[in-house]
Amino acid sequence: MSGLSQLVRYRTNWDITWLTTTVRGLFKYAYVIIDIWDRSIVKWSIHDREDDALAEELFQAALKDNNFPE
């Protein structure tokens, strides 16, 4: 099983949350990966749009930062 599969399947929960801004109708998006065992934030990022590629980059960065096997 790949490191990404392990991260997603066994240890984490993830979410994309809409963050309001001072401009009506304009949002930022907080991508957050949370460790389900101790509820700590494993990795997070904020972007101007929702995008699969941004979520994948976040997961890849979390794998690298937390020494999961590739």
C-alpha cells in the first residue's frame, strides 16, 4: 500500500473549509489534514479556489514532512 493510501485510509481525516473574506461573496479555502488519533493538524494550506491538484499537493507535502513511505 502506498504512503498516500496509508495516510488517507488509516490515520487522517481531511476537509476543505470555506473562509469568509471582507468582500461579500469572495471566499478562501482552507485545506486541512487532521490526525484522527490525536486530533492534531498534520498539514494545512489556504488557497483562492477549490482544486483537486491543490489537495493532492497538500497530501504529498504531508507525506514528505511526516516521513511516510512513498
